[in-house]
Amino acid sequence: MGLTVAQPARAAEAKSARARSLAAAAADRVASMDVTQATTPPAAEAKSSKSFFATPKGIAALVLMAGVTAYTVHSRLTSAIHSPARP
């Protein structure tokens, strides 16, 4: 059982007019878009076939991941609780 509230007639008309104008503006913008830019591949991307992990940023990412993994393993092994209450 839902409760509905009626809006004034002018508010509903203004809302639908704004929605129509937004749709019309979007349609005009899509019609004026330059589609040739989206279909041609960039020149820099075409000649760069280097793997990410072979770049300096990729190497730094690998070193960082290895360091974090080593720290995690070390902290898990050295921070064990040695208590008779905890098996």
C-alpha cells in the first residue's frame, strides 16, 4: 500500500519540458560529434608494443608488490601468539 502525492500541474509540465529539452540537447550533441576521431587508432599506441612490466613504471609496480608480499609473509610468521591459552 503506497502513498502517492499529486504534484501541481505546472510543476509536472515544467519537469517534462526540461526532460524534453535535455533529450533534444543530447541528440543535437550526438549529431554534431566527429566520429572520424574515434575510428582512427592513435599513432603512439600503434608503435608501442612494449609490455607494461617492461616499462619503468611496471618494474616499480613489480618491486612494490614483491616488497609488500615479503613484508606480509614476514609479519605473519614473526607475530604469532605463543600462549598456552591459544593453541
